[in-house]
Amino acid sequence: MWAMFAHTVSRPRRHLVTLVAVSASALAACGSDSAESTSDAEPAAGSTDAASITDAEPVLEPADEAEPQPAADPDPEPDVEVADSVPARDLDAAEDASADSSVWALSSSSYVGDYALVVDEFDTMVTVTVDGSTRTIESNSLPNHETGEFPNAGNPNTITEQDLSYSFTTEPVFTGDAVFAQTPGIGVNGVTFEPGTAERVECASGEVHAIEGLQDEYDLGMDINNAHVQPNGQYHYHGSSELMIEALEAGDDLVHVGFAADGFLMYASISDAYSSSYELSTEPRTGTDCTYRGDTIEIDGTTPDGTYVADWVYVEGSGDLDECNGIEIDGEYAYIVTEDYPYIPRCLMGEFEQQRPGGPPPGEG
């Protein structure tokens, strides 16, 4: 049984975050209180930056039911309510553990156990419970940071609250076989990683060129977070989000940003320490009489520049990461979200089932 903690982080520009780690049995009991404390929150206000959480990595200690303590809150805010029965986390132990970077391991993230992430400013609501070998993620899909304006010229959709539920294993099995994954994972903030698009250039000669999400030729309405919105209103990432990383980082180069569908964890490197093994193809494109949304597109003989997914080829050993943007670090396999293609893994190396979240199926894009 883990101790239950609630921690409120007061951040610049009035960013107010509540991170609650709880036992599976306690999560349901405190869930209604968390919802009530944020139900009157105003919609996300625009700001020009997102400050990072500067507290040390939380360390969960076994519960001491005989002597519960009040929640630690060095700078209390009136619009966040913390249950009186929630004991404070051990900040001194966390600081001691993180003082020497050599003791940090991939599994030391604050988000590997049960937690609830609530950000009033952006109406973010995420709860994660771990029961045996299953991690269940429930999210309203509203990110914990600023977004761009939607609808916009390239994306006609409006961000709306969702009701999503995913279940991933906590005991991943590495197979070494790269298997395509349309939704390779979900962020610890409850926003999905979906790097592919439904946009295609089709040629009368038979070729179909999938348009890459992050490119300059076609306006797909991506915002400052390399993200945009599905037709059903679901916000999702096509690449690395600097604002998400800033909101989650806690002093280490590797920032735990998500959970892959096969159970392995997903990270981003602040220093961009891990290089992709994909390169632009040197072979000219093929395809005649090609069109996109009724417009004629010149394809045949043109030079790959990253506009289309097929412009990129995996060159084993050319970078640090494998075909699925994964690598073994300190004996643990993990995926890395990179600044370069493929940005987010397009495939997974572990056992998994292709799944859609609970609720209505989102559109593609």
C-alpha cells in the first residue's frame, strides 16, 4: 500500500497544478472532491509560456495510518481544496534522492504509480490507476499547457473535452519486432500521441503518398505544440511539445512524457541527447497525374524533402535510436520523443493490442 499525497504547485503566471498520488482504493474516494474543486475553473487563458515544475521528484513512502499529516502546501491558493485526511509527501527524501543524478532511473518518474493530475488554468483532468499488471488512464484530453487557436486556417475543429479511457500493461514484453501503431501512446497529461495523418496525395499511376504531419507544404493547422484537433474535438500531438516538457520536467535531462501502448515508458531529452536513425531518401519520388483535394500535385521525379512519410528511410546504426525511436537505457527499454523525424514512434517493439479509447471513436488527422 502506497502513501497518498496531494501536492499543489504554485507556478508563475498563476499556473496552478494539483498532483495527487493515491492508492487504487483511495482514488475513487477522493475523485469526487478533485472534480468539485475544479468544476468551476474558467477555460484556459492564453499565455506566452509555460513554467516548469521545479519541485524535486516525489518519493512515495509506505502509509502510516496511525499518524496522518496535513497536505504540504508552502504557498496555498484559495481555489484548490485538499482533503484534510491526505498526508504530505516526504519532500526531504525526494531531494536527497535526486541530489545525485546517478540514482535516477527511468522508473523513478512521479507518474509510474497511481496519480491524479489537475491543472485548473487549462481544465486538465487525468487520473491513472495501477491494478496489478494493468495501468488505466482516464482523461478529458485537455492539455496542461497553452495551445494554439482553433479553429484555424488549416484545421476547422474546436478543442472539446473528451471522456477517454485506455488500459496498458505495466509488465511490457519486448519482442524486437517493429509493429505499426496508429496511436503509439498517451501523454502523462492525458493527451494522445498520434503522429500519422489521414491526408493523402493519390496518383493515377497507383502511388499513394501519405502527407507527413510536420512539414511546410500543406497547412494542417498545427500549433506551437506540434498538435492539432480531430473532427470530434480531440487535441493530440504529432510531435514534441516544448510546453508539455516544461510543465513536466523536474530537473533531469530525461523527462517522462507518456505511456506507450505496449507498456514501455516514453521520454523526451531536454538536451536532445538521442538521435534518430531516419534519413531523407535519395531516390526521386514516383507517381503521375497526382491530386490532393482536387488540386494537381507534381510528384514524379521530385526530390524527397520530408513532406511525405515515404521521403524518410530508416538507416540502422545511423543514430542512437531503433526503428521505433526506442533505446535501452540503464537496462530498461524506452521510447524517445525527438525533435527530428519520426518525432513520435510510428511503431512499437513490445506486445500490444491496437485499441481505441473508451467513448466515441475519434477521426483521423
